[in-house]
Amino acid sequence: MMHGEAGVPKTGILILILGVIFMKGNCATEDEVWEVLNVTRMCSRRKYFFFGELKQLITEDFVREGYLEFRQVASEGPVQSVFLWGPRAHAETTKMKILEFLAKVNGTDPSYFPFKYEEALQDENAKAQARISANCVCYYKFLY
């Protein structure tokens, strides 16, 4: 993580947000994210010693660094903002790692969330297949 000096508190916040996004179907509203963060007693407008203002960290810094995508979507009511995993999050972690973290925090096993566990397994398999394909292409280019 690039922003600031102290990575551990920010990394914990990011992992929590990635978990919310994953558990909410790979897209979480801004309200859903703040609801979870409020449970941890984190306030959007408060300035924190390690990373400054939380709202800026999440909606600007994590987005700029590629960990999150933050989009506005039309709805029947007022326009809503949603979070998705960014390309850097997809590259640096997996759904299984996030699910394992969430399970550990809740004192359970990832398989306790059967649908999410299955999705995380499929994600692991897809990433493994992509690595194998990339290695085959590299090996083929090396030979010729």
C-alpha cells in the first residue's frame, strides 16, 4: 500500500472493505460499507493519526491506488455510490484469503459460508488456470 507510512491500520481497513464487497455480492453500497465501519467505531469525517480522514482514505486514496473502484449508479431513488474490488486488489489478494480472514474474525471456518466458499474456490481455480496459461505462453515464446 502506497499512501502514507503506516500500512497495518490501512491494510486492516482495506481487508474489511474488500470483505464487505465480497460478502455483499462483489458490489457494496457506500452505506453498507459505512455501516460495517461504524460497528468498528470508525467515523467517516474523523481524522486518524495513521491515515488522516477515513472517507478520503477510502473514496480517494484506495481508489487512486487501484485497490477499490468507486462508482455512482442510477437507482429509483437518489443516485447511489458503490464499491467494487479494484484491479490491484484482484492482483494482490484472493477472495479465499479475504474469506479466511472474515472467518477467523468470526471464530469460524470459511466453509461456514458455503456459497461464498464455493465462489472463492472458483476464483482460486480461475487464477490458477490463468497462471498456468501465462506460464505456457512464456515457455512457448522462450522455445521459439
